[in-house]
Amino acid sequence: MLEKGIKAPEFSLPDQNGKIHSLSEYRGQKVILYFYPRDNTPGCTKQACGFAGLYPQFKEKGAVVLGVSKDSVASHKKFEDKYGLPFTLLSDTELEVIKMYDVWKEKKNYGKVSMGVVRTTYLIDEDGIIIKGMDKVKAADNPQQMLSDLDKEI
């Protein structure tokens, strides 16, 4: 996981509609950048729907929510449509940004070891500095935690 207080790595990734987004375009706003393993899995769906439910409060506080996984643009579009997600989902099929943010790790699942995205959330300030990083987050609790952390930063 990246350290608090460092400049968040710049990136350029397509969203669920194929539009390219870069971190620098969000200067002047707080960014909740969350990395998740896969669209349409139980934990990832809980987390995304949690962010969707609280989205008006994030917007009210001047924050944007960006979800990142290695799923394709088409997969993200289906995920967005199925759950009515109001925020941006970024596709990192090449794992470039996932590796830059140090969330591609060895994972154990039912005794089997494999590489994958470790659920991690970063709170980035208006100047692009990481002000909080959380790894091994609980999917269902993460959106509310981030809203609380945002309240502390305002």
C-alpha cells in the first residue's frame, strides 16, 4: 500500500463508457479511489452499492468516487447498468494502475494461492496527495468509513 503524505501516482484509464479519465482532472476535489477484485461478485457488489447509496453525500462534500478493477469496459458497463451505479468505474485490464498503487498481491482463497487485487481504498486530497490509505477493507463497511473520514478532513 502507498504511504500517506505522498503524491498519488497519475493515471489515465477508460471508464465504463470508454471515456478516458486521469487523476489530474480531479484536482481541486477530494478523490475516493477504491480498488476492488471483480464486477458482480458479492463483496464488490456490496461495496459498489454502498458507495452508490451514499453518493449524494460524497458529492455534497465535494468528493468524487472512482472504482478500479481489472475488468473490461464492457463488464463495468453491465455492472453499472445492473445496479444503477452513479459513479465512475475505471478499467485497468493491463494492471498498470493496480500495480502503481501497490494493490496487486498474493492472495489465499480456500488454501489456493494466486495473484489478485487486494481490496484497497485511498482518500486523495485536492492537491493529489494521499491523505488516507486502507487495505484489506471490509466491502460492506468501506463506503460509510470513507464518508466518516471525509467528514474529518473537511
